[in-house]
Amino acid sequence: MIFGNSIQLWDKFKSMTQECFTKGHAVYFLLGPKKIYFLTDPDDIAVVANVCLQKDTIFGVKCKELVGDGLLFSDVITWRRHRKIILPTFNQQVLDTYLPIFNNKARKLVKVFEKESGKGLFDHSTYLRQMTLETVCSTAMGVEINEAEAVNYTNALHLAFDNGTERYQKIWLQIDFIYNLSNMKKEQDKCIEVVYEMTRQVLSKKKKLYEMTNNNKEGINSFIEHLLNSNELSEKEIINEVHNMIIAGSDTSSSVLLFTLILIGSYPEAQKKILDELLYIFGDSDRDLVKQDLGKMTYTEAVLKESMRFLVMAPFVMRYIDKEVKIKNYTLRPGNNCIFSFYGVHRHDIWGNDADQFKPERWLESELPSNSKAYMAFSIGKRNCIGRSYAMMLMKTTLAHLLRCYRINSDYKQLQIKLNVLIKPVNNYYISIENYKKC
Ligand code: HEM
């Protein structure tokens, strides 16, 4: 029931999670003889997340078809080895070298937005998706992709996500035999091919660049260069990880920016505080951001964190329970699957009685829950998001450039959300913008 398209997702989640809140322990659903545990308690989730590292056997397998055998859905043995190799490519020193690219892409977005200024509601999602895709390719892969490639890729990816969600609403399509004969399967195969083809092209461009520079390894810092040089992964493994990173990094960041802009446009007082902060840091200048600026953008960061708490983009993730796990009031049995409801955690009583409100100030005024596990926008435990700092840098840079030029208007009460792997708006026309200075 939670996998419905175009549903008022939050209400359904709320009623589902209510029971967990009041009882304070796990509930479960039966899927045939197997249980699906449903957890909303942050301590319980943290325990399971650190002990059970295998992705679930319901969604995980199917997601792997799309996302590939990269970190997100790989089996535990592969994951351990690859995570160790990939982790250094996300250290702060490497991320700092990406800032000029974040600045460039954000400036490009400001230019693209120009044609929408003063013209009423427009679809900002397409622009954001393209921008984050270009950014991830450019930074992590060290190559540029053109606009047509970006459009082609994002369309295929979204159709594939839509199909994946629809498949789970139609019981008969769960049977592989029927699904394999369906048009949806044909369409899905095409989408996956488009997405993979792009990854192959990125890798081949990179290899050509290498050959042209006679394998000059100076200045190696991008994700793909690191993998190519480590000699620890096969070409197939590299393609899988690159593909995985493009998907994990681009769609997530664009969705969070999409919702954050809607919220900023709906809360003028929050928008004003961001503008004051930007004025304080940059004055009238429209210079690029340097890393010291990012550290000063505390209110903007609070808005981003609160947006991700309020509209948690990955409302749940799943794990396979491969061993007995004792949580506070219950014991999870092996052989079953478990849902971590991040939506439930973010609406948990520990957030206080204003948990249902968008309130960036809670991040600044010591109103945060004393439990450090209460925030799970980037998941928790050993398989948490490897791109967290990357995403925060990218999103802060983008907001700084946009808000130095435009005022945003929106009404988030009109927002309808559907679940398609991540949460997505049902339609895309939610914000309008006005230039408040020439950019
Ligand atoms: C605001 C943006 C982002 C959000 C909200 C987000 C959220 C998440 C979440 C919830 C997970 C955990 C899934 C699970 O526990 O099963 C995850 C994993 C992951 N994310 Fe992110 N992510 C974001 C941006 C990024 C970026 C920019 C990158 C890379 C450039 C990235 C790469 C990954 C990878 C590779 C994993 C798998 C980690 C592993 O299993 O070891 N993410 N992300």
C-alpha cells in the first residue's frame, strides 16, 4: 500500500508508523511465510544497520538490475572490498578540488533559470537533474557530457524508476515469467541500456584522455581516475561502480534541491535569513564560493538539513536479516527482511511536538534531539551514504548562486508526492522566480 503512485504518501506513512510510535518497538507484515519487520526507533535501526549489511531480497535484487552491482546493492563481500577502495576518493581534500566545478555548474544553472524569471510557475526539476548529472560526471568521472546526453540519460532513468515502482503495485508482474513477456520489461531493458551506455561512454572518454596524455597521472583526484589507477578493480567492476555513483549521486542531490527550493519559496522568513547570510558573506559580490564560505553558511545548511528531515528523500531503506538481532523489545529472526523507516525516525517523538513542522531554527538553537541517531537523511550504520559531504557542498554552492540572483515563490501545501524509489513530486510546476538583481 505504501508503494502507490501519486498518493498522499505522508498520510499513509503516518498511519503505518503510528503503531510503532506508541508501542516503541517493531511491527511486522507477513509476505507469505516471511516477515517484513518495520522499524522507526532510531536506536533499533542503528543496531540492525550495523549488524545486517546485506540488502533485502525483495527490492534489492530488482534495484540491482537498474543500479548495477556497485556499492549501493552489491553483496557484502564485494561491498566491503569496494567501499575500502572507494572511500579515499571522498575525503575532504579531494572534495575541495571539486568546488570550481560546483561553482561553474551552479552559474550555468543561474543562466538557464534566467529565461523563467518573471514568467510564473515552471518545471525546475528538469534543469536541476541535468545540472546534478553534469556535475557528478564532471567531478567524479572527470569528463564533460553534453546536454543531449544528459537529457537522454535522465529520461531513461526516470522511466526505469517509474516502471520499477509500477511493477511492485501489480502483483502479477512480480512473477518473472509474466514480467519477462511484458512490454514493461522491453521498455525497462531499453532504459537500462541507455543508462549503461552512458557509463561506458564516460569510461571510454576517460581512457582516451589518458592515452592522449600518455598516462600522465599527475593531479589524479577523480573517482574514476583513482579506480583506474588502483589496479584493484576489473574493468567490469569499475563500470559498475561508475554507473552506480552516477545514479546515487545525481538523482538524489537534484531531488533534495528540488524540494528545498519549494520549501524556501514557501517560507519567506527562511528565505530572508538565507539572503541575510549570503549578504553577510559575499556583500554585493557575485564571486565564486571558496571553501571557507561553505563553513560560514550555517543557516543555509540548517535549511538543507531540515528539508531533508521534513521531506526525507529516501523514506525507507531495507536490509536482509541474516542473523538473529536483539533490539530493545524484540528479537528479529534470520531469513526475513526489514524496513528502516527514516520517515518514521524523522517524525519520532524525540523531535518534539513540532516534528511535523518545517523549522530550520531547530538546527541552530540547541533544539535537536539528544539522540545523535535521530537524523537519517543519509542513512545510518556501515552502509550509510558515502557522498554526504559531496552532496552538502554541491547543494550549498548551488543555493548560494541561485539565491544571490532570484527570489523564489512557492506554496508547498500544493505539493503532492509520489514514491518512485525516492520521493518525487507528482507534477513539476511548483516554483516561480523573480530576478532581484541582474546576474
Ligand atoms: C542529498 C543527497 C543524497 C542523499 C539524500 C543520499 C542518501 C543516501 C542514502 C539514504 C543511502 C543509503 C542507502 C541504504 O542505507 O541502503 C545512500 C547510499 C549511497 N550514496 Fe547517497 N545520498 C545523496 C547523495 C549522494 C552523492 C552525491 C553520492 C556520490 C557522489 C552518493 C553516493 C552514495 C553511495 C555510493 C551509496 C551506497 C553506500 C554503500 O552502500 O556503501 N550519494 N545515499
